[in-house]
Amino acid sequence: MGQARVLLLDAAPGELLGRELERLLGHGLAVTLNLRRVDDPAAVRAEWGGRVGFTDFDAFDESALIAGTVRDGIGYHAVKSRAGVPLRAAFLAAATGPGVAHRLRVVGRAGAGTDHVELAAAARHGVVVTHTPGSNADAVAEFALAQLLALLRNLPAHNAAAHQGRWTAPAAPARELSELSLGIVGLGRIGRALAGRAAALGMAVRGLSRRPAGGPVPPAESLTALLATSDVVSLHLPLTPQTRGLIGRAELAALRPGAVLLNTARGGIVDEQALAEALADPAHPLAAAAVDTFEHEHAAFASPLFGLSNALLTPHLAGMTRSAMATAALRCADQVAALLADRPDGVPVVTC
């Protein structure tokens, strides 16, 4: 096959980019970097010119993605995404078409989750999909606790008031973590990491898992039971056909009065319109929500949650710590190289 060609659809930030490029080059791969999300393209060109190739297109625009990937019929054996660039059927068909010299064989995600890839189409076209589950578990668990503390102590409102020169006091005393019960929906690596941290802070923790999780987290009998008995509910599930819309009007209505909902998983798991209506209703049992993932993100970012004072919104950054991003980037580079070299043993592969 000769030297395998890899396209980085979105660059790792800062000094991590250099480490990622060195890791890929060290595997003997021919690397092309998409400069669209690079902070200083001129500096990167000056440092890496001659060692890697460059391109520049908006990977979140499907027509630009297809054109940039199969330009002149050359193509790439692998593409890597960090921010979850949508890789749908049209792209997968074009990247594996008969007129492409180097047909796509591998999709790598430097992060957990592959809902951005149309897995059935990938399977049809013989494309293997890999990701890095667990690489951001500690980061996301810490972020969920940060969300909770910010909501419990109403930090955004007090910060805004202080910047306006207003001295405010809480309308009512805040609850401490040790007074609260936490229900975790999804006991994978992130859910278990959160459970350990929350228990260490004195919270009573229960969980719900798609499969028997074992370990020290007491299981809830059902989702409804977990919602009805938890002061805080934190979601840590992948987005699948089974979990899409898992939290809707009925589930929100089943919450304990004064409950808080945290979502650092995937936007499609929660019905955002139903969530917005619940938060806008003073009589609803849901008191507040922190949302880091949305149904529509990046350039398409829009949500009915905009403007709600009891909704803490952040742009899908829970897993963005130096350690987590480095682990994901370097592990993904190793996995892509292994798959291209037909060494799949130990590499996590996702199927539909």
C-alpha cells in the first residue's frame, strides 16, 4: 500500500498539536493537517512545512468536507476528528468511492463517543471506527461537580451582580453536597469516576446502568425510581437510538421537587424543548439544569434553553483538560496507526 495517508480534520490545541503530529509521523504515516481550526496557521506552516501537508476547509460543511477529502481523486486512508465532525453516509460513500486512489479505511475519534459517525454506512463501506473511551473520564466527572456547585451556590448570578457593583445575598440558604442524593444514569468510566468523587464529598449515590455494573454504587430499580429519589441527576450515557430522547416531559415530571439535572453526555439524550418548558415553569419539580452538550452544536448551535436564568450552559467543554486531551490525541494516533497496519488487537472498535 505504501505510506498510509492520514487527514487531521481538526487540530489539537497549543503544544499538543506538535505532540500529536510527532506521534503520527513516528508511526510512518503521511499526515495532512486541516488548518481551519489552528490558532496561528502561519507559525504551524513554518514549523511543520516539509514534514506534513496542509489543507484548509470547514469540516463541519459536508460539501467542503467531501471536496477537501477526495480532491483530485487522491483521498486518505484515515481521518481523525477531535471535535466530532459529522461523518455521514454521503461523505463515507465519497471517501471510499471507486475513483479514489486512497480509499478511506479508518475513522479515529480523539475522545469518547462516535455518534458523529453514521456507523451503518461506515460498515457498508468497510470503514473501521475507533475512539478513546475513558480518556476524559476524570475531566468530565470533575466538570459535573463544578456544574453542580455553581448551580447550588448560584455563582453565575452572584458573579454578574458583583461585576455590576451590586451586593447580593441568597434568597434562601444553599444546600451542602452532603445533604443531597445523586442519581447517575450510566455507570461507565465517567459515571463511576463521578460516583467515587461524589461519595467522597458525602453525597448518597445510586446509579442506573444498561448492563450490570457491579462495584460500590447501589443500583436503582428503574429510571423512574432513580429520578424520583435523587436531588441531583447526572447523565453519562452514549447517544444511541435507545437513549435518544430518554429524558423527556414524563421523566422530568417524575423528578423530586427542587431537583437539579446535569448533562455532560450528549444533547440528544434530553428533549431540550421539554427541558426549557420545565425550567420556565416555577411550579415544576426541576429547579435548575446544567447543560454542556446540545442537539445542535458548533456553527449550528441553537437551543430553546437560551435566556433561562436557571440553565447553566457551556459549549461542550467538560472533557477539555490538558491531561484528557493529550491522552485522547496520542491514544487515537496509536490506534489509527495500528488499524492501518492491520494490527487491530486491543484497539476499541465501534460497530452499529
